[in-house]
Amino acid sequence: MLRGRSIIYYLDDKIIRLSNYYRGEETLSSKTSGRLELERAVTDQLGRQLGGRALLFHQAVAERLGLNATDLKCLDLARGEKDITAGRIAEVTGLTTAALTSVIDRLEARGIVRRERDIGDRRKVFVRPIPERMTEIGRLFESLDRAMRQLYADYTVADLTFLRVW
């Protein structure tokens, strides 16, 4: 069972019950209306409220870097995949290649990424984050990381595994 605060502190009770359902300690499906109410509450909290707060946080980070939220999310994709091409970022984000070119231009102008042509296919362009800048940008997330680690201290390994899988 989840203990203490949940990842969304004002959703403690609902997250606890959801965790119990996952671990088989309680059956929420026995009361369909109760389960539907819980699903709606979780969707509201995680989908709308948490999503909105995450967007505001990332917007603030982007502004500190002289970027916009789209630029920051594209950078996140470049950080997450070793050999990501500009075309792949455009595909994942739904941006046109022209719009993505502008994103990469802004990231490159700020010394955050560099373009690298594929030796085997000169039409492909890899987007490579600059390691020193990734360290600097990582510092902007340190307070969030600390807060999350404090929150996670209240959870068991099983709880954290559930949250990760979920």
C-alpha cells in the first residue's frame, strides 16, 4: 500500500486505493460506480491538473534559456535518443520540417545542440546535444529532483515500480 503522500499530494486517498487495486488487495470493480468515479478523479488530477502544472514548469525553464516550450520538448527528445534525426523529431512532435528547422536554429544559436550530417546519408541530420549545456540545463531541474526524491522516500520499491509501470 502506498504510504504517506502520493505523487500528487491532494490525491492521497485515491492513489492509495488505485495502488491497492493493482496489488490485488482490493477489488474496485466490485462497485462499478466507485471505480468509474475513481478513474475520472485520477484522469482529472493526472491528465489536466498535473499536465498543466508540468507545462507551466517547463515553460518557466524554457524562458530562462531564452527558448519556448516546444524548443525544450524537442531538446528533451534529442537528449533521450542517441542518434535522433531532425526528421524523427519532426515525426514524433508533428512539427513540419520547416518549423523544426526553426527550433533547431534556436537551440543551435544558444549553443545547446549542434547539427551533424550522417556520413552514410548526407540528407540525414542528427541533432546532438552539447554535454556542457545539458549539465547547465540539468541544474534548472535540481529543485524538482530534490522535491521528488523527498516525496519518493515515503514509498516502497513496489509502490515506485507501480508508478513507473503505470
